[in-house]
Amino acid sequence: MEFAIAGAAACCAGIFTNPLEVVKTRLQLQGELKSRGVYTVYYKNAFQAFYVIAKSDGITALQKGLVPALWYQLFMNGVRLGSFDFIQKSGFINSEGEISLSKSIVAGAASGCIGALVGSPFYMVKTQIQAQSSSTIAVGFQHKHHGMLKAFDSVLKQHGFLALWRGASAAMSRVTCGSAAQLATFSNSKSFIEKLEIFKPDSWLCALAASMLSGVVVVICMTPLDVVSTRLYNQGVDSKGRGLIYSGLWDCIKKITVSEGLFAFYKGSTASLLRTGPHTVLSLVFWNELRKFYDNYGVKNIPKVPDAEVVQL
């Protein structure tokens, strides 16, 4: 039940933070495989991108890809938390009666990897829809999807079932890295904050502050693979379903490094950082309220997973 509550909480938070996902996607695709100064800069920064998108495509364009984004959060978080709970109950992360940090990181990374694999089709469609825009501000390949279901139908008819997992290798690496970084830093951050005695013992504010601190580390570690994921998911494909630009994860990394430089791997990082705070706040608040709701209606003893695992990556 815990994974369902956390998944629902992440979905509720996603409704409010999806515009930052749209902005992040556009920034990550801008200037794809081009050196600075040789391409038109439509989006100067995360703040200006909000204005440009709303002005050119309408304010509703800031919620593009919302439906597949919410399905992704539900599936990815559900599987991630369900897998983590299973590994936890198996006794893997316990060492002589105490929880092993290193094994927790391994378990978190593994469960994140499984969750990313399951949710990959939704993330691909989300990325492609979020990249769609009017020609005046278009960046990256334009897929011209008309909704999530039609996008799935198009991919299945043209390239088959397995095409829904194109780019999954980067997504799995992305969430594996993010989950590992999150678990590695969250417990230490929470312990540090509790020692400061700013908040009451066991207050959800401690978990919130720790999540925001660890979120900075997660963004630093995960953004390069986030950029790669966006590029692989959004690229056009030929008649056989092969990427027109990148052949895979390492090819994408190599081409970005050579054409755009290492700083290109941090495109959209500001939007990611801006998303971390609100998404963490909303996820934890919704999660806390949903737990109270289920407790009040007779669902007792819901197994608790680490607070860090509640926040969608």
C-alpha cells in the first residue's frame, strides 16, 4: 500500500511541477549537437522560457505532456517503492540488526532501475510531447503527437512493441544514479538537521529539509544522464526504428561532448533545481495527508519506506 500512496502523492505534486519539466526539456534540446553561437537561442534561462512558451504557444502549453508524466510517476514510483519494500523485507539491507547504508544504496539504485524500465514508455511520450511547439520556438525533433494514446498507437504501428522502450538504457542509468545519490545523502542530511534541533523531533519538516539538501546532490549527479535521456527519447527514427542522430547511450554522450562540450550536460539544471523544492514539499505533504486518510479509514500498519524514496526522480 505504501507504494500506492507515494505514487499518488507524486502524481498530485506533478500537476504543479510539470511546467518546470516542460521548460527543462526545451532547454536540454536547445542547440542540440551545435556549438555556442551557431544556433538561435529561444530560451535564455528557465525564467524567460516560461514567458516565451506562454507567449508563443499559450499558457496551457506549460502543461504539455502532463498525462504521460503522471502515469510515469505512478508506475515508476509504484514499482520503485514496491521493489525497495520487497528488498527491505527480504533482509538484504539489514546487517547485524542495523540498516546498512551501502546496501540501502544498492537496493535503492536497483529498485530505481526497475521502476525506470517499467515507466520508460510513458517517459518517452512525455518528453516528445513536451518538446512539441510552434515553429517559431521549436527545438529538437518535432513528433507531432496528438495525445498519449495516439502517440503509443503511432509507435506500435510503425515500429512495434519494443520501440516503446527506445532510450530506456539512459533512463535506467539516470534513475539508478539518482536513487543512489538520494539515499546516500538523505540520511546524513536528516541526521545533521536533527542535531541542529531547528525542528521538533520526528517532524516532517526534517524530512523536507533533508530531501531538499539531498536534492541538490541528486540534480548534480543526475542531470548529465537526464540530458542524455531527453536526447535519446526525443530523436527521430528511421523506417526500422533506429535513431537518426544517436545509436545509443555512449554514442549520445560522445557526440554531446564533442559538439557541445561538457557544460551541455547541465542544460536545464536550473529548472531541475527549481523543481526539487516544490516537488519535494508537495510530495511529502500529499504523502502525509494520504497516509492519514488511509489510517483514519481503517488501513493500519502500512509499511514505511524511507522519506527520501517518496520523492519522484
